Amino acid sequence: MKILVINGPNLNMLGIREPDKYGSETYEDLLAKIGSHCQTRGIEAEFYQSNHEGALVDRIQQAYFDKVDGIVINPGAYTHTSIALLDAVKSVMIPTAEVHISNVAEREDFRQVSYIRAACCFTVMGHGTDGYLEAIDYLQETIGEK
């Protein structure tokens, strides 16, 4: 099984950006954590991060041609603004899980809308970086049943 983990804007700043909301783990810590988890579950993990919406769209589309089995995405602020990401996920028809480190349901009003959620089969928020592991486990169990 091959999983693509996509992180949107400012996720590369983990450990620096608002540690009260996002914790002290760095982006490199996150990648190591996910990599280790995937290795124990026999999953091939690939990582991609960009601060640019179009680059994220391009990577989602490329996932189709790379025969990726599942996508885990933390779109960052594009969650609340990007119909382009929604359309990209819909177009590739790859099971996709939405992850948010903080609980966006308890944050600012503008964070209450997730455009991408309409194309996702699973959402986890407020579980810190462990939410990525939950999303991976969900995808493995769901895709494994098909």
C-alpha cells in the first residue's frame, strides 16, 4: 500500500508556529513519526509539503498517475478557501483523509468551513500529530476491505 501525505501552507513551520496550538514537534519530527508508523504497518509513505495552492493541486493530480492508494492531507489554511483542492481530490478519486492538528471546530469562525471535506472519506482534528496516524490507519483498514 502506498500513501501520500500532503501538507499545505505553514506546516513546514511546526515547532515554531504557535506551539500552544500546534505543539512543539517539528516538521521533521512529524515525518519521522509517520514514517516509523507506516513502516511497522507495511505501508510505503511519501511526503509532500508546499505553501502554494497550485503546487498542491499538481501533486494531488500526479498521485493518480503514481498509483497512490490513499492520500492524507492537511491543507492548512487552504482548507477554508480552496475549491481547487476540493476539485483535485474529487478528480483523482483516491480515498483521502483530512487531518488538522488543532481542533478547528473550536477556533475562529472562518475556520469552521472545510471545502475539501466534501471529497474526503475521513476527518480527524484536535488529536495533534497523532491524527495523521489515525488517518493512515483508517485508510489502510478501508482500502484493505476493498
